[in-house]
Amino acid sequence: MYLQRIKVFISFEGYYRKIYMRNFLFILFSFNLFGQNEVCFEIEPNPMQNVPGFAYFTKYVNVLNCIDVFAESSISDEKVLHAAAIAAELLDNDEDGEVDDLNLKNQLSSSGALMPIFSSEWSQAANSFFNNYDGDGVSAVLFNNEIDPSNPGHWGDDASVEEILHTINHVGHVEIFPDVFGLNPNSSIMSNAMDIARGGQFLNVPDQYPEEAWYHYDDWTCDYQCMAIEYLYWCIVSYMGILDDIATCNGIDNEWELCTPELFQTTDVIMYSVLDNFEYMLPQLAPDGNYCPSNSINGDINEDSIVNILDIILIVNMILGFSDETQNADLNDDNLVDVLDIIILVNIILGVN
């Protein structure tokens, strides 16, 4: 559920980009192969018990000093930790324990970004929060029946990725890069791109979208700004490959047609170039609900706790296409695994700075 700045809640339907991850994540979304997810956060008591609007929350997680997750007592610990893990993965996409974009971290922290989780729209906690909250840190909320840790981000099962992205984008990116992500008509690269995606500039939902439109959301309660923040969500998850399965493609076709990364790249070229631009540091990899950063060794490509010739051989095989590329092989963070990474690895082995 995305929350507009005028405090109207609206219900919705609900750097490290590697191709191999898409197939892996599709399998992970489709089948819960690993049982309960591994999440290295702890649930704490609500530190804002006496603040108006927060009295009915009993569970709390601080996510990387960026987003605070608050939940009612009836929300299971697994679901609370799932929301925290999704937020952490979107903020720390390479999962090294540090937020990828310091400017984003500062913006979310200074705005008091938070994600409330309610048992339902009619719970005491929801009623109290809606009537009392008057900050700028909330752009979406989650409800108990929208969270499924076994299907992270999968359309129709788990809305965690969508709603948390709404918050990160609206409270963070829109404020940091208004010329790129501004939500008003004619205000940004994104608003202009959305007008193309909708087949024209519509301040209200049209009776019928033009045939050439690929984004045709038809919720009449969703104004232009709301349409823009939803559009950004669809662009990001298309880029990540989260939507890339037949059932999802068919299920979202009435709203969004670009369900594969390839369709998104070739059709919405403006937003693809924005998401692919390292300057904006948008998350590239789809969250899988696991967040437990390890103290990995730089250069230990095969993760055997030793940096040696075997790691060089593995990178060579990746370059030649004999092995799948892995994120930790991109040692210079240029989104490529190539000979430059081999040079860095050799220098690590030789002890050359």
C-alpha cells in the first residue's frame, strides 16, 4: 500500500547485475528450497511506545540505520525479519554490511523512514497510526496477508519488495535526484518517460489507454504522482528479472507489459538507461529474503578461505564462459568480470597494493 504525501492511503494490486542471478532467483521464487531464510537482525521492543501513533506496535527492527520496521504483536517474527531483510538487501545490494549509497542512507535517516506492518487495515494499530502520524518517512505500509517469506517479491504472494521500494524511492531517490525521479508532470526524466509508457500525459486515468502504451494502471484513486512511484517500481523489478515467468507476465499484463528484462531494455529505453546508470546506485539484484553479510576475503572467488591460483583459474573460466559469473569476481566493481579483475587478483596474491 503506497501512501501519498497528503496522507491518503491507497491500496494497490498487488551494482552488480548478473544474468545468472535471474535464473537462480526465479527458481528461488518458485520453490522454497532452503526452508526458513537466514536473517541476521534481531527483533527489539518498540522504542517509541509513548509516541502518538506508535503505541500498538510491539516489535521493532532498525535496518542499517536507514529504515525502522514496526509491527504489531500478531505479526510473526518470521514476517518481521523478512521485511527487514528485504529492506537491507535493497539498500545493501552487494550485501557487504554497508549501505551502497551514503547519500540515500542520510536522506532516509534524516526523514525518519519507516515501514509499519499491520494485521489489517482495521486494526487498532493501523487506526492509531493513520490518525496520528504526521511525518515524511512513510510512503507505504504492509499488511500481514501481503507478506510471504517463502516467495520473496513474487507478484501475488509477497508485496514486501514493492512496498519497501516505494518507501526507499519516494522518501529517498525522489528527494536526492528530483530532476531524474520527480513525480510531477514535466518535472523529471522519469515523468517524461512515464508519459511515453502510458501513451500520453494523463493527469487522471483515461477511459482507455492508447494501443501503444505498455503501462496502463487503471486505479482511479491513483493520481499522477502515485502513478509515477508505481511506474518506478515496475521498472526496477523488470530490470531485476523478478517478473520473468509466464504466470506473472499473464497476471500483470493488464497493468504492465514489460515483464522480462529484455522487453524492458528494448522498449523502455529511457528508464533502462536510468536504472543502468551507476550514478543513481539503484539496486540491481533481486532480494531473496536472506541477509546475513559475512566477513568475506577479498579475492577469495571460490570461497575456500584462501586466495590463490585456484581463484585465478575460476575467473578465467568465467571470462571464457565455462563458469557462471559471480558478484565477488568483479573485484573493481565495474559490472564486468574481465582481465582487469585477474590483474587485481594477481596483485592481491603477490601482496601488491
